[in-house]
Amino acid sequence: MLSFMKISASSAYDRGSEYLVGLDLGTSKITVVVAEREGSYGEAQIIGIGQAPSTGIRKGQIVNIDQTVKSLRRAIDDAENMVGENLSEATVAFSGANVESVRTTGMISLGKAPRSVIKFDIERVIEAAQTELSVPGGKMILHTIPVEYSLDGTRGIDDPLGMAGMRLNIELMSIIVPVAVVHNVKNCVTRAGLEVSGLVIKPLASALGTLTPEESVVGSAVVDFGGGTCGVSVFFEGRPKHLGVVSVGGEHITNDMAVVLKIPTNKAEELKKDLALFSDSPPPEQPNDLEFEYMGRNYTCPLDKLTDIVRCRVEELFSVYIKDEIAASGIASLPGGLIITGGGSKSAGIDQYLSKTVNMPVRVSPPLDSGRMPPSRNGVEYACAAGIIRYVLEKEKDPLKYIDYSFEAENIEMSNPTIPPLPRRGKSPFQHVVNLFKELF
Ligand SMILES: Nc1ncnc2c1ncn2[C@@H]1O[C@H](COP(=O)(O)OP(=O)(O)O)[C@@H](O)[C@H]1O
Ligand SMILES: [Mg+2]
């Protein structure tokens, strides 16, 4: 199965270009990103981003199939109108509670005398580490990610291929998710008219969408501060060390404000976006007492009270839940600091405020590709969507970097969790082209 969409429109084939499509299932919005590239292996350029409010997803999890399908269809239509093509398949980013990141180790002998590591050895050692893993009933492995290789005891080997040694060790990270969640995601996307060509856990896509190569090597944490969840990822030596999802997001802040002010959430949401709730020096025009009229009633509230409540919520989120996720990576020091992205990172002054809470430098990051994205849709809330394209490209470049489940519907057994198969051996660029032609004709 190709990891990019089939070319459904003849015009695309005539131009010799192809599309990569990513679909970000968020709690607040659904985003469809379309990238185009020349031929099968060129650079990809994002040419369109469609979106629609997400109405059937709560805390990252699908809670209403019909509403999710409708939102998906609206987002897909929006993207199709933008790029003038019919889309047929996409790599889908999703999250939700119960995302587990489990590490196992594996070892194989290369023989009695040192010899060069071949691709088959790498596949064998990955399989050895996979056998150490026990997957509980009702769960499945979504991603298998080599974290670190060692050769004859020398740790930190980035890519052992071609290196000499007698013993190859690996540390593997597996991302385990409920089978039912994957079923629901697949079901909704298929009903909305797209085939699912791949799945990616949202925090991984958000990290790939924002982390600079230096940050990912020296050690950094990324938080995608979304509507109902925060995706957390920790990278070190260029590889993910931990991925997790915290079921708290910007909506919780809005709800707190609505409860305190006794106003509907849409008004609280509007106020949250207008007020500088984290800034040490708020703009001079911001009053000390908030006074406004809403639906014929007058409201007043000391701004101090509101900022205290919002800051308490964010403090708890970062200094308890997110701190725990970062600690689970086992990386003691993160010189690259904390990178925050997602709609929640748009609050004025939140970076300075958080740098004191987490005691690290904090950078608010738009997508790395923002300069090449549509100007009105290239902000922090699109980092995950842009990251899906980077994920697809990285996986294609090195199929053993992120190994994932085979997404054929019949393979997702509700009662029988399976170890993901390794990518087919020796899949050359030529084979890729052959497959592409097979799919076309
Ligand atoms: N200017 C802003 N200030 C504060 N929060 C914002 C702002 N803009 C958007 N948000 C918040 O960002 C969240 C949505 O982020 P987004 O990344 O789009 O979510 P998701 O990926 O979960 O759909 C919402 O809770 C929204 O209130
Ligand atoms: Mg998001």
C-alpha cells in the first residue's frame, strides 16, 4: 500500500505530479492538508488547507460518528475546492486518552567475528524487541519506533546499517492505542469518502511539524496545546523518546471562565482570545475590572480573579500532567527547551509565563513550513496538519524509522491485537514506481 494518496484526477497524472494528503482530527477543528510534488520522490509543497469546525469529537476522542463524518466532509470539500482536485485517500492524525508509550529492548548476535550490519539484521533486532512486548486485549500497536541502537555495547548509534560489530542491541518504543478508537477513526474517514492510507498519533505529527533538527537532537519537549487535549512529545538525538496525550486543553480554560462569569461558553471563548491573561504587562487599554453586556445583562468581574483562575488551570496542566509526561521520557535535561504550538499557544504572554512554570526556555512555534503555507492558514493551530506531510515523507525516506500498522480494514481485528509487520524488504524506488503504475491502471 502506498503511503500517499492515489492520483484520482487525470490532470494530476498528466502534469506528472502527485498529492500527499493529511487529515488532522482535532477537538476544535478538522484540517485537511494537501501537498503536491513533482514525481514520486521530489520535495512536497503544501498547496491547500481545508478546515471545518469539529463537532463530534470530545477530548480528542470521537463521540458522535454522524457529526464527525459531517465535519470531515466539510473539511474535505473545503480542501478540494481550494486545490481543484478530488481527494481519494489521506494519512490521518488522531489522539484521545489511553495512548501508551512502551519501551522494550532486543538483542541479536551477528556472529563470532565482527561483520557489517545488513538491513535484515536491523529487521531481526526490531522483531526481537517486539517479542518482549505484551499487548493487552482490546489494544493494538499503532507505531513501532526504534529509539536507539547499540553495537557491541557502544550506545547512541544512529543508523547501524553498514557498521561492523558482533552484537546489535535496540531500544524500541511502541505506541499502543485502543483498537476501538482506530476502528472509529477509520470508519468516520471512510464514510466521509476518503481511504485511510496511514495513521499517525497527533503528538508525533505536531513534533515533526515544529521541531528544528537542532532541537530534536539536543533534546526538547513539544506540547500541542489543542482544544480538548495536549499532545506531548519528547525528542532526543533526533528520535522520539516519549509520546503522550493529556486530556486537558483550551476548552477547559474557556469552561472555567464561563463558570466564574456565569456566561455561555461562546462568550467566554471570545473574551479568552481578547484578553492578555498571561502577560506581566497587559496592554494599557485592558481595564482592571472587566465590564461587558451580554444578551441584555450587564456583567462585571475583577480581571485579577479571572487571570488567577486561568493561570491556576494552566499551571496545573503544565506543572503536573505535562511534567509527568516529559518525565516518562527518562531524559533528565532538555537544552532545546519546551516548544508549544496549537491554538492554545496563541494566548499573549503564555511563553514567558510557562518558562517560569516549567523552568526551561519556551518557544511558541508555528509550523516549520509556515512560509510555504497559505498565509491565513499557516499559524500554530496548523502545526499538526503540516507535520503529517513531514511524517509521510520521513517514513518514505526511511521505512524503518517509523514502522506502523497495516491499515487494511480486515487487519484491524477487534479481539486480536497484532504485532505490526515490518515493511517489505528491499522496497526500492523502482518498486515504488511499479506499484504506483499498478494502482493507476
Ligand atoms: N487567540 C487565542 N488565545 C487563546 N486561545 C486560543 C486562541 N485561538 C485559539 N485558541 C484556543 O485553541 C484551542 C484550539 O486549538 P487547535 O489547535 O485548533 O485545537 P484542536 O487541534 O484540538 O482542534 C481552543 O481551545 C481555542 O480556544
Ligand atoms: Mg491542533
